[in-house]
Amino acid sequence: MLELCHLHYRYPGAEQDALSDINFKIQQGQCIGLLGANGAGKTTLLSLIAQLITPSAGQLRWQQQPSLGLVPQTLAFYAKLSSQENLHLFADLYLLKGQQRQQQLSLAIEAAQLESLLHKKAGQLSGGQQRRLNFALGILAPAQLFLFDEVTVGVDSVSRQHLLNAIKQLKQSGKSIIYTSHYLPEIEQIAERVILLNAGKVQLDIALAEQPSAHNLVIEWVSGIPIELVKLCQQQQLDFQQQHNSLIIHALTQPQWATLLTHISHTTPAPTRMNYSKPSLEQLYLQVSGGQL
Ligand SMILES: Nc1ncnc2c1ncn2[C@@H]1O[C@H](COP(=O)(O)OP(=O)(O)OP(=O)(O)O)[C@@H](O)[C@H]1O
């Protein structure tokens, strides 16, 4: 639906590009999780796609007429109007009429759980409630591509799940989504593809199903890692890290796991915890990005 070709962006007066040479395609119905540390360029990329800023170089190639819904990081509503008045104002801006207007309004109100807050002035809502109103106003748009910029920050866990469910529904109805968040379990829930930005460049672009199939082993002791095990990891040329009283061994195959287990069972003191599992998106991210979330 949209192809980003050699996109660059430099803020006026800045000494370097905030984004450089960004290339990827967004397919219809796809949900992309956009990750990166503070300042990596996520909001700048969403602003380019939303056509709020124009690229310094490169192109955005739309297959059809751009049709966008944006839920920005900064709150975008009228504080002096009630939630309901804001919703109707945005519905007017999106030219929503008749049955479609009613349906979109009901969906947005339900997703953001605004039923009991409709008559309150937007400026008098709590921080989390304001985020929910902001979300509702964004998903009102009759769009094909929705951009969500850290929309669950400060939202309580029950409401957060409602927002995520609404995004899943958008995806099921064939909409495309780009979702930025620092909460990786959220991205694991909704996205099938992850793009990691680092200092304005795409560092990783993977389908989540393609995460490495090898497992990570985490072993914890009450006091100190037995030195024999560290030596064994070195001898076997394993990819491992020592953290306080834990040993984390990455991308461990079944035979390596069996060898280690034999050694561990003969080593004292015995570990207090062992976890052998597929790396979560968070572990994978920390490995690739070098530790900054
Ligand atoms: N209005 C601006 N003028 C100049 N530089 C800017 C402006 N906005 C952002 N930048 C710079 O562009 C780079 C990318 O910023 P951006 O806001 O896109 O990062 P981000 O990944 O969204 O970060 P965060 O996770 O903190 O929201 C940063 O180096 C930032 O300092």
C-alpha cells in the first residue's frame, strides 16, 4: 500500500539527519511494530508518513490515495470542549455521516471506554483518560493506514488492553497499522513484523515468526556464578553474558543445552532458578540494540 524509498529527513538547522535512507514497504492489513530508543527517529518517521513534514530526500510511494488515521504522542484535542463535542467535531472533520458516523463513534467510544466521560471537559480528564480520548479521536478516521505513537503511555492496564483490542479489530478489518511503543509485550501481541530504528537508520526488519528458533538459557545462583561454568561456556564458544548472579546464554541448541545440564547437575552450589525458553522480543531487542529500550 505504501513504499518508502531512500527517505531522508533533517530538521531545519540540525547538523545531521534525523532519518537516513529508510526503505521498506507496508502491505495492506499488516501491523508493524516500530521500535527504537529515545531519539531513534520513530516520531519523525510517523510524521513523514502522515505528511506533517516533507522528506529532505527520497519518496513516499502510495499505491492509492493516502488515507491516514494518526494518534499522535502529543495530545490533539480541544481542552475546553467536552469529550463528546471533541468526538463530533472530529467526525465532522472526517466528513463522517449517517450510519458510518454512528458506527465509527460507537467503536471509538467503546475502545477508549469513554461512555461515562462524554460530558466532561477534555481538559478536566485525568492524564490517562486524556490519552484514551486522543486515541478515540484518531481511530474515528475512515482511514486505511493508522499510525499510533506511544498511545498507551500512562494508561492503566485494563484500559490499555481495550486499546490493544481495538487495534487488533482494526487489523482484522484489513487496515494497516504502524505502532510505536517502548512496551515490547504490547508489540508482541499485535504486530507480525518489527522494524528497529537506531540513530535514524533501520537496524532490523523482521517478521516475528522468524525470530531465532534457538532458545536462551538463564541460570541464577544466590551468590556468584560458579567459575567452572563460565570456563565451560568459553570453551564451547557460547554466546553468553554474566549479570550479577545470573548467566544468560543466547541461541543455545538442544545438544548444547544437554551438555550444560550435565555439568550444572555436578556443580555446587546448585542454581536457584533455570529458564530455558525462546527469547522474548524484549531479550531479542536488548541483544540487537545493545541494551537501550
Ligand atoms: N523539532 C525538532 N527539531 C530538531 N530536531 C528534532 C526535532 N524533533 C526531533 N528532533 C531530533 O530528531 C531525532 C529523532 O527524534 P524523534 O522524536 O523522531 O525520536 P523518537 O524515536 O520518536 O524518540 P522518543 O522515543 O523519545 O519519542 C532526535 O535526535 C531529536 O533530537
